[in-house]
Amino acid sequence: MSSAATAPAVAPACAPAPVGPPLPRVDAEQFARLFKALSDPTRLQILSIIEVAPSGEACVCDLTEAFDMTQPAISHHLKILVEAGVLNRNKRGSWVWYSLNPGQLEPVKHLLPKRRLLPIVS
Amino acid sequence: MSSAATAPAVAPACAPAPVGPPLPRVDAEQFARLFKALSDPTRLQILSIIEVAPSGEACVCDLTEAFDMTQPAISHHLKILVEAGVLNRNKRGSWVWYSLNPGQLEPVKHLLPKRRLLPIVS
């Protein structure tokens, strides 16, 4: 008779394998803040519009046209993206233009490949 | 006298420039879910450990050794990463091993360049 039938039901203890130290906490917190800013579908849609804007930037009124949302709601999303370093903010006269911060966003852009295949509305 | 002094204080209306359609909402929601899973510093630290694990995978007990957290807390973070498609889950015997899902995570890995410069603890 096999001894397997009498084997203990309790799982054997796992022997932890050596692993490297994690990413430093301060860096992990910085990246987590960036990802939190990107964890909203409207904010990703805003970024996708600015990414292919002919001038490389967009005004809040350009963006409000594209969404069924109020201008204050769009401005709130823009503020979060600026604070996360994803967007640059450039005030000229009475209006503010927003452009991508390539250094911050470059790695993430690869997540949005389909966007570049869409035609620009003229 | 300059006419600028009598110019109206009200900002002129912004003429919206044509912009392309945003990333489709269904795609934006999918990416937002991914970023939400990555928006926690402990989860990013877990990924950074698995990324350079000698075998390319880690068990929950390996990870619990690296954090001042309980095993259920680590398991909760692992569950979120699996559900987001960032980690693969492989049960062998009584234990479960986790490895990166390269297709899902490749673009994001570039955000963690410093991690690769750290020595692996042996």
C-alpha cells in the first residue's frame, strides 16, 4: 500500500528563496502617485487627445468639446495630471495650454498603441 | 492714450481647435484598471522583487520575508495584480508561484530603471 494515502494533509512549510531587496519605498511611492493619476479613464482619454493634437497641446475648451463634461470637471482632471508631472501647463494670455511631459510619460505611451492609428478629425 | 487701458477685462472666448477623438472608452477603462492595480507602492515593490528573482518567480512566503506585513496582506496585493493581468499565477503542489506577465507589463517596466541596478541578495 502506498504511503501517499497516509501523508499529512497539512502543506509542508515553504522554504523562502533569497530575493533581492524591493524598489526603495520612496521611489515606489513616487511611481504609485503617477499610476494613480493615470488610473482614471477620462484622464487617459484627455492624454490620448493631447498626444495627437496637431500643435502638440490643447486648451481646456478644446477638451471640453470632446467630452460630455463641464469645464470645471475637465480642469480638475487636468490639475491632477499636471501635479503628477504628466502634463506641462503653459499660460499664454487668458488661456492655458497643456502638453505632454515626454520624460514622464514616454514609457506609458506604449500602452496606447491603438490611439495613433486613429485619424485626426479636421 | 493707449486703447489697451480700456480693453475689456473679460477674456476673449477661446476658439476650440479641432482635436482627434479620444481613446475609445472601453480601452481607456481597461488601461485605467491596470494603472489602478499599479497605484500602490507595496504592489510596485512586489513587482520589483519578482522582476529580478533568480527563477523569475516568487512564492508568497518569499515575499512576506521582504515586507513588514502579514501573509494575508501580501496575498491580497498579489490577488489584485493577478486580476489586473500583471502577474501570472502557477500552483505547484501546495504552493503558488507568481511571475510577471511580460506582455502586460513590458511598457511599464521602463518606469523602474533603478531597480535593475540593485544587487541581488544571495
